[in-house]
Amino acid sequence: MVAIKLTELEQQICDLLKDVTRHIHEQDPSTPQLVLRIAGGWVRDKLLGHESHDIDIAVDHMNGYDLAQHVNKYLKAHDYPVRAIAKISQNPERSKHLETATTSVLGLSVDFVNLRSETYNSDSRIPQMEFGTPLEDALRRDITINALFYNIHTRAVEDFTGKGLQDLEAGIVRTPLDPFRTFTDDPLRVLRVLRFASRFAYAVDPETVAAIRRPEIKRDLDAKISRERVGTEVDKMAAGPHPLLAIEMIVDYGLYNTIFRAPAHAVRWMESSEAMESETRAVELTAHVLGLLEAEAESEDKQSGRDSIVAHFVPSALDAKTLPQARRALVLAAYMYPFHAVSMVENNRVTYAVNTVVRHSIKLPSNDGTVTVALHKSAAAIAALAQECVDSTVDRVSLGRLIRGAGAMWPVSVLFAAAVDMLTSNATPPDVSCKYRAFVSSVVGFGLTEAYGLKHIVDGKAAAAILGISPGPVLKQVLDMIMDWQLRNPDGSQEDCEAYVADTISKEISQQ
């Protein structure tokens, strides 16, 4: 028998819930003896040796809200702390097909829901719900390793699909029922298969892969699933432990254009004959990005020849606090690299297709589009200046302008540019490391690591007064010239700059 080792708190919760079921039956003997099971992810994670605080209790013969009320009454009667019950209503678009009740048990949040069966019609992923048996509840779940139960009465793991335990041991992701039927019922499960396979670095069962590849499933995924849900799954894959495996599966299974749906009005989107090559570039770029990040995390990876580019010179730039956010931004930018040169007309203005993909195709925050466009756009400029740094021809003004344009995320932009350089020039990791280390070394040497926060030593109001001009396009040009002066003269005083404005700038603008 497969055993799960409970923590002391988990043991106490199971004992308490078991007592609650006994108390319910004693109070009303006509009530069937309830059986409670911990369902899904908690069971999977415990069997894998991971701690989990995501406890979902599945109950037979009673709905979750009623059980939660009984639990709170029992807690109150025995002088335990009691918290209000939160009722989470059905929300199929967010994969909440059944009402769930949440309350605190001994300080831990616990969800309560009844076992159920599901029936689908062909036009919707929203099922008709009924009370079900443990087998029916297991079979309606997305994958076998998520369909395991832990019976709190017998303290045994229950595998009603007959495949969950063996798949967990073998590292296989498959659906409990026929995959084509499973995905037809709810196409979101396609993305969940990819997410869990990439999360645990498991193989997807060949029959499941064959179903994912079918055109009907791709059409249903596009038609039935909200773009918010698509984006949520993509975001979890990008931020997960194995984002390269995720994008490899997306491309290999022919899902790239379904997930990152190219805007219909992006007329410069590549022809179908070029699409596979472009999607493959997303995979290759993700691999380069992750390789560079690994070197940053290790600081110096002598065995592989990958020296860190940023961490060696600016250790605080990508620390434990900022690295996850940087990693997510880099991975998303790599995922969407096929769009990097695609423009489109939206609301009568030219914009980057990436922005539309982010806002409409995967429904992530608009800032993700802004960051991705910035990374795509700055790569070539950084590459050019990096070569100047290698050649010792770079000047402080050009470097300072770039850092100011990239902002506080300039170290992330440098890593992305290095990854693109490896992709487009086939440069070796040591060559890339040398080139971009020269760039970062120059930034540090010129004292420009925080140039993005540099304030004008003579502000717009003062400059306008010196020149006798009003605010407008000319003043912006003046401020740019003032900043260039500051970058050329890092030790210059305010008085020196005011003299420069009065003498040099005034002559230049008078000649325009």
C-alpha cells in the first residue's frame, strides 16, 4: 500500500475532520456515514515528497458548503478558532465548475466540495454537474496524476483510474479517459496537460499527444476557451520550472498559432511556409535565455564556459528578489520573438503586433507587452554598442542614452540582446559572454549603472528662462542636449551647464 507521511498539522486536521463526520452521523443517524477524501494536487505532491498546503476535501452525500458549516459548528463547540466560510460560486471561465466552500481549519485554509460527475454538450466546455462516485469524480479530472485521493478514514491513497500511481512513478502525463473525448469536453485540459508535463518534466502519453494534434481539438481550443484562461496557463508555464519544455511542446504539437493567435489585421505576419521556422526560433531563443540565466545564477560556470555577463560586475542587478521577475520577462519575450518585426495598424496608428498578442491573444497585463517590445527593440542597439565596447570605441554619451532608454531593466535587456545575438549570429557562448561582459564593464566603468535615474542638472523651467522660450518640442530637444552634456561631463556643475545652455544651445536653436 502506498503511504503518505502526514505532518503533525495534517494529522490533526484529518483527525478533526474524521470526528466531524462521526459527530454528524451521531446527531442524525439517518444521514449516511460521510467519507472524506483529500483530492488532487495535495496527494500528488505529497507522494512526490513535496510539502503542500493546498488541501481540497471531497465529500460524498453532501455539498461542500453544508460540510463546511458542520466543520465550523464543531470547531466552535470545541473552542477552536472559527473563521467565516467563503462560498466560491461557479465560474466555468476560471475552471470553477462547482460551488466550493473555503474555511480555516486549525489555521490552514481548506476547500470543501462534493464528489461529482460531469456531462458536456458539444457547444460548450461548461458541464452539467451531478453528485458522483469517487470513480466518476476521478475520471472527470484532467490528468491521472491529479485524480488521486487520500482517504482520511483509512489513511490510504486511492487510485480509482488505475493509472495515477503508475504514471506518477513513470513520469507520464495522460488523461483518465479517452483524450480526444476529454479535450472535446473541455479543451482547456490541453493546456493543463502541457503545464503539468512541463512543471514536472514528464513525458506526455503518445495517445494524448495524438489527440492534441488533431485539428478539431485546436479549433475547439480556439473557439471555446477564453483568452484569459489561455494566458493564465501560458503565464504559469513561462514562470514554471521548465519553460523550455513548455514552448517545445507548444511548437511540436502545432499549438503556437492557436495560443499566440496572430492578429488578423497584422498583414505583415509571415506566410505559413515560414511559420514553423519562426516558431522554432522561439524555442531556440528560450534555450539561449535560460542558459544565460543559469550562468548568472551560478555567477561563474567554468565547466561549461559560460561566464556571467551581468552578475560578475553588478551582483545586485539580478538577485534572488529580482531574478524571478527578470526570468519571466525574458521567457515571455523569447516565446513571442516570432512577432518581433511584425507591425500592424490598430486604431489608425501603427503599433507592434506583440502588444496586440499580449492584450488580446493571451490577455496578460499590457505592461508585459511594453516590456516585451522594449526587449525586442533594444537588442540590435545593444549588440552594436557591445561591439564598440569590445573595440574600445564606445563613448559615454551613446552608452548613457541606451541605459536611460532601457531604464532599470537594462541588465535584463543586455541578457536578451546576448541571447538574440547567439540566435542570429550563431556566436558561441564564450564569444557572446566576452562581448556583453565588455558592454557591462563599460557601463560600470563609466559610472552609468543608474544613469536611467539621472535628473537634469538644469531643468526645463530654468532652461526655458535662460533661452527665453516657451514649453514645446524645442524644449524637449534642449533637455536632450542638456542630458548629453551631463553624460559628457559627469563632474560638471550646474553653473557650467547653465553657461552651456546660454552659449552653445542658444546658438544651435537660433539657427533652426
